[in-house]
Amino acid sequence: MAVSRRALLKGGFTVTAMTALGATAAPIAVGEVKAAARPRIYTCAEWDARPASGTVTVLNRKPTYIVVHHTAGGNSSDLSLAHAFEISRSIQDFHMDGRGWLDSGQQLTNSRGGHVTEGRHRSVEVLDRGTRHVQGAHVADHNSEAIGIENEGLYSSVDVTPQLWDSLVRLVAYIAQQYGISPSNIRGHRDFNATECPGTVLYGRLGELRDEVAAILGVAPVAAQRSWPLLKPGDESTKVLAAQHLLRDRDLDVKADGVFGASTFAAVRALAGANKVAYEPCYASHTADESGFVGVTTWPLLVRDVRAGDTGEAAKAAQVLMSARGLRYATVDTRTWQDLLA
């Protein structure tokens, strides 16, 4: 979803071309990194995985992104290795029997006890070589460029266990080292699809994760990542009100009251369907319907340039956000919308 280069009419700065994910940093040069120790990863054979029902695709390229997920399942107090194996089997069963996939969708799984298991077959073997990429099924439209880690639990309102966090840091550092991936390309599932995953709390810690990985690799910390906010049923805010005005600008029947209710959900879902937006929920367990969430795939369909003196619903949306932050722009373009929504 590239945005063309355009200058603001007033204000003295230019918006450069970018995607909804933000600029992609250059990969780490081999000589710049310290050695990140290989964590213990239990293979499919060790946790008694079912055979894949088809041929696992191995791409002749490295992945670009490391994507953090949560399973959206229960936050178990069982931190044992046996429980980690049980979770891996449960995920594989759901993915193969419930979703009809050939194997587990994610390449790796991290339990609340900090035990890392292989997800899709061949993922550990290929990761250790560091030159190719096992294609999974965990980020719609981006599986050819992303390696995914499912973290056991639901992190919408509670934090991860210390064991899970420490294990995640070590695992991500090893993956980044193996593939030369910049810490700036450590992302959450919601950076690609409109989903709660990996949970608001864990997603909020991704900056910390990038910094800790950068420290292990001996590279400079990375700047904060630019993205779009996630809105979902029950939210009440000026961002919701702005989204409702923008939906009305697209001739969708929504009341502009700042409350994310059923009509807003239905309008977003209709917009996504009309534009053939790929919808993928949190992958590892049964979750609530997220097809009407406003997120990274929705905002670019809604926003458009607004200039001083414009009237209509899009102008109202911009004014709502500017007034809330005490700001004023001559032109509100894509990057300015992201700043206002940050």
C-alpha cells in the first residue's frame, strides 16, 4: 500500500513514500553482530508431531520479518515441558483439522514456561542453516517473507511470564542473527493484518524486544515503528469517532458517536470485503470474529487527503483528531493521519 510522495501545502515538510509497515531497514551485516547463542528448540519429532499432510514449501530466500503472535488461548499456570509439548500438539491438530492446513501454521512456538518447540516441519533445520525460509501460514499475504513465533497465552490485558519473555528475546535474537534481520523488522501480527494478535500488552512491549535484541546483537537501538492503531468493538475514543466519519465518507451507514458498536463493525467488515482485504484471526486457537476490526489494512482504505477549507465527513474526521491534540495542518495526508492517530 505505497503512498506517493507529496509535499504539504504549508508546514515545510515532505512526506516520503512509505508502506503501512513503515520503511524497511537494511539487513544486519555479518561482521556487525555478536554471537547470539542458539536456544534449545524441541523438534517436531521430540514433541510427537503428526506428519505433515503435504510437502512443506522451502523458499530459496531469507525471511524479511520476524512476526510475534499470541495463541489467544488460556494463560496456563503449568510451565512444564510436557505442557509445552501438549500445546504444540493442540495447535497442530487445530491447524490441520480445523483449518485444513498441511501442518502447524507458525514456524516456532514459545510456551509460558519458556520452552521453544518447532511448529511447521523442517523449520529448525532450515533456520539453523540460515539461508532459506520455510513458508508458514500465519500472516495473510505475507507468509513468503515472515517467520512467525506463537507465544502461548492471551495478552490483551495481562503481561507474559518472565520465562516466556526471556525465551522470546533469546529466540528472536538467534533468528535475527541467522537471517541478518534488522531489529526494526521485528513486528507484531497486527502490523500486517487487522487483528488483536499478539495482544495489546505484548504488542506494547515490542519496542523493548527490539532494544533487547539489538543489545544482544551489538547493533544500535532502532527508532519507534510507525503503524496504524487497532480499533475494536467496545472502544470509545476520538479515534473511533474519526473512523466513523471516514466510513461515512465512503457512504457507509454508521452513526458518528465515538462508540465502536455493531453498526461500525458491520461497516468495516463490508468495506474490507468490498476491497478483498485478507482477513486472518489469531492463528493458534478459536477466537472471536475480528473481520470488522479497524487496523493496518483498514485505515489506508479510509484516509484521503484533506486540505484547509474542505468540508464533508473526511474533513470532520481530521478536525476531530486535530482538535483533540491541539494541532492544525494545512493538509492532512497519509503520514499526517498516522501522526494524528498515533
